[in-house]
Amino acid sequence: MPSPLADAPLSTRFFTPLLDLLATCTHRRHCPDLSDSDWLRLGVQRCLQPQTSGRGFLQTLAALTAPCCPENSHFFESLKSQRRLALCAEINARLCTHARTVLPDALAAFPALAGFDVHAGDGHFHAHATHDPVDSKGDHHAVGHLYSRNLRTGCLSHLTVNDQQARKKEHDMRALKRMDIVALRQGAPKGRKVLYIWDRAGIDFVQWHKWKQGSGIYMLSRTKANLKLLPCGNLTFDGSNEINAGVLRDELVGTATSGLMVRRITFHDVVAGRDFEFLTNVLESAVPPGVLAQLYRMRWEIEKSFDEVKNKLGEKKAWATSATAKSMQAQFICLSVNLLQLLEHELDKQGIRNTPEQTRRAARLDLSNKVAATANTVLPKTLRLMQRITQHSVKLIRWVAAQLWANIPWQQACAVLIALYAKL
């Protein structure tokens, strides 16, 4: 029997995962003037539409005679709703959990990581909102957020908005420390480990120890030049295994100030032609050093997510002045990226792929192999196993944004995308 969604328009297919989950959300409420389902659609549509202001977005809706087009005041007041923010956060968490059962696991090739949820984390800034107040010097300040990207599924999550009262620019670790442990574990069940890959702004060995001992949260980062670390012994690793290609040393080191033990991995990147040092409190040698080096390489995926948010979705400035509205915007950004992730997977199952981008990736891998051969070595097996597209193409995003207003069947909409991939 054909799927009931087989001939549904793209807008129905696109929002179905979100609306199916909405039915069981604890923060859902009945609102006759602007229902929760319409509110969620509006937030995602605003992220996908290239509008520089909320008023411009609402005027576009009105011009298109969209079924749901709230008044300006109603829309902006809803952005201040703590209840709607809690709903956005809840439904995105549920969507990320759903994605784990649907999307392929990019880390499945590394059984040593089977007990870990793995997230790349970093801070990202949006320009201030139009009506944000100025400081005592008459200056505006950018709005900082912490996001994480699940390296298994590629889903994006919002961790927190930076403190805008006590700090003009809050340090990443300060923001992480004030977060609730449940939020940091992102739904990981009891007994499962959570590993964050962060840049140097995530280094705090005492906090690493507290998280590991009390909450099963681990960290992986790069060394700082001014760190004083004391060698405590070497960990054995299989240098003949191609998964560890490039690993020079795997050792335990002590921190001079706190006396805590961490693991330091020295890795030579043959493509970049330079050495890197990584630090982690994953001390178990069962997790190969080559895998941990690859995980840090994959941290770049969250930077690619930020590039997509800024340059492809056009989310460069805050929507409104309140901290609630700024967090709401971040949740909608995550919902948009994650719905695109699920949709692209559906397209891939139908054989609809961005072939030119796959060709470019294959060419880059071939060039890296040639560089390694010239250096009389091989690329790490981890790198060869991790060839996946890390951003959604502009073609896909523009196609989705346009098709959300069309009412043509799914297969006809797919034919349009196939033509776009082939011609543009």
C-alpha cells in the first residue's frame, strides 16, 4: 500500500516529523489565535525565507495570502513567551532523539565509541537586534550562543544564550559551567557517556574532572601553548593499524596546578603538513588515539553548520531584544537545520543526491591520497571512512523555501530538485 504522504506536497512531508512529535509535547497548549503547530511552522519558515526583518517576513506572508499570517504585534509578543520557548526546546530535543532512529550513524564504523554520544560544540554570534539597548558608551554588542552538533546524526542543538548582563562577551567555559547537567547530557540515558569536542576555550581540567566523575561527561580539545603538563607514562597503541596512521604519541600527562591526569595525543596531519596535540579525559586506551584525532577533525562540522546558518539561511542578526526571543530564534534555527537533515535523508533514499558535491568531495579525497603518497605514507583510515557532506546545499535550501508555498505533489517537487541538481 502506498504511503499516505506519497502525493502530499513538500510542506506536508517537511513538517510531518515535527508535527507528529508535537502531539505528545508536555508544553503544548491550546491557543485559538495562533496555534502551536502554526507557530512552529512560522518560526521555521522565517529561518528558510531570506528576510532581513520580522516585519518583512510577515509582509511576505500577507502578500502570498498564506493560511497563517499573524499580526505584527502578536508575532513579536509570542517571541517573548517562556512557554513557547520551552515547547521549541522540547520538540527539538525530541526531534534529535527521533533522528537517531532514522538517520545513519556516521560513527558506526568506530565500535570503540559505541558507549558515547558525541557532540562538537562551539560559540556563535549574531548581530544585535535592531532595538537592543546600547551600553554606557553607546555601543551595541553581538549576541552569543553555544550550540552543539551531534557527530553521529549531524543534528544541531542550542545549549544556551550567553549572559548579556554580567558579561559583554561570556567565555565558553563560564557559560557551560552554569548549564544544567541534564541539558548538557542532551537526553543521554543513565550509564551512557557524553563526549564534547571543543576548541581551546573548553579547557578547564578541574571542571572536566567534575563532569566526568559526577555526570559521565567527557571533553576533547587542543593544547594551549602556555599549558604546563608533566609526562606520566605512555599508552600503547597499534601503530600498524591504519586507523592510527599519523599518531606519533599517546601519553598520560599530569596538570601542574590541579594534579589531575589527562591524555595527550600527538598527531601528524600529512595533508596539512603539521603536528597537532589533543587533550582529553577519555583515558581508556580502548578508544584508539587515531579515532580521537579524527573526532577533533570532525569538530569542523559545527563551523560548517555556522556557515550554513549565516550565509545560506541568512540568520545574521537577532530577531528581538529579549533573551527569550534570542533563545527562541536559536531553537528555530536548530529545528530548520534538523528538518533539512531528515528531508535530505528521505531524498537520498530515493536516489536524489547532490552529485556535483559528491564528485567534489571525491576529488578532494583523491588529492589528499596523492599528498600522502608523496610523503610515503597513507591517509588515516578514519578519514577515508568519514566522507560525508557536512552542509546542506543552497540548491536544497532554496528549493525547500520555494516549495513550502507551492501545493504540488511530492514527486513533482522532487523532479524540480533533480533538474536543479543537474543544471545549476
